[in-house]
Amino acid sequence: MFAASISPDDLTNSGIDHRTIVKTNLTTGRTAKVLLFSDDLTLASETIIDYYSLRFQIEFNFRDAKQYWGLEDFMNVKETQVGNAANFSLFMVTFSQILSTKMEGVKKGSILDLKTIFRARKYRLRIINSLGKNAEDFLIDDSIFQAAEIGRIHAKVA
């Protein structure tokens, strides 16, 4: 747990808009100064802290869009096509995050676990179809998905 308080420092008259937060660890009592910079002089310190914390989630979303959903790989040059590709990549990031929270046994936000589970389901259907059986007629319980655990990155959530 941390407590934060605002304290003046020697940068006050330097012409640089900033806020100094003194962060105190409530268990150890240690303190640290944190400088927050903003070009909006009307924002409260708490609002600036909220914006700083959102910044990292935005960066993680762009990383996932580039790494898993092709944001980095599309070859479009027209404005509409670029917009569509970027929007699709970011939509897929959001969709996969929502899907991972809905699926039992998948760590929230784990795109690798989602890929493993859906790949296992795809392989299962292909194997059943290659045996000449109809997948809908073939009764399978969820124990087949234990094979998907082999490729899983994160441990199954209990």
C-alpha cells in the first residue's frame, strides 16, 4: 500500500509545469519522490496519475495488436485501408481480452492460451473428420482439451 502527498520542491520557479508526489510505502515507511509532467495546468494530480497508469495499458494493447493481430504486417497504403487494418487489429485485441475472461481455465489476457485452445479444437475436428466421422455425431467431453494443456503457457486457473 502506498500513500501519496504533494510537496513543493526547487523546480517550482523553473517554468516547467510539473507536480512532485511524495510516495510513502505504508508497511515500510520508506518514501520516494515522483515527478509528474503535464502540459495542462488545470489537471489535478490524481487525474495525472490516472492518465499515467492508463498509458501502460494502451502500450500493452498496441504491443498485442502488433505481435498477434497483424498491426505491424499489413501492406495497405490508402487511408481507408490503413484505418480498417488498424481498427481490426485493435478490435481483435479487445475481443480476445473479453473472450479470455469468459473462457474457463484461461488466464485473463493470455492470447497464447486462447490460440492453444482454439488450435486444439481445430485439430480435434480435423482428426475426427479425417476418420470419416461427423464431428457433431462424435460425442466428446471436455477431457479432450487436456491435450491442449501441453502447449499452454500459463497454468490453468483453478
